[in-house]
Amino acid sequence: MSITLEKGQKTKYLYIERKKGVCGGEPVVIGTRISVSLIVELDRMGHSVDEIITMYPHITHAQVYEALSYYYDHKDEIDKIIEENREGYWMEKTKGEKWRK
């Protein structure tokens, strides 16, 4: 996966992909269901990269750092994914709908 930057430069992500049918098409660590948004949320909770690797031993330090790098290159997109995955977002969005009664 790569993005085009100013002056035609591209940033390539060796460890991040989007795949139809995997985590709703969210960016994930290649070959896993570990999403960039999950890694960002763990980072925001104060978990170190070493702790994230301990929780998910099938991914590497390089993959976690690249997920964080991807986040900073796509901050608005990932922040939107994180917000839309919050319970409060869906409670407010579906407020007053018939099926919620």
C-alpha cells in the first residue's frame, strides 16, 4: 500500500494493507486482523510497543511502528474509524430508532 505525497513522492508501507473482508476494509498489519486503529488505541492508553508485542506476539516491533507511522500519515481517516467504533457514537446515531426500544 502506498500514498502519493507532494512532488510525486510515495510512502510505501511494507506491513500495512487494506483487504476486502478483513476488519471491514480497515488498514491492518499484513496477514493479521490487527488493525491500525487498535494499535493507535493501545498506544493512546499508554501501552509501550514492547507491551503491544507481548499482547500480540505474532506481530513485530517494526509492524507496530509502521502502523503508528501510517496513523500519522492518515490521522483524520483513522480517528474517524476509532470514533465510529465507540459505543457512544452508535448509541447517539441510533437514538430514537424503533429497534432500540
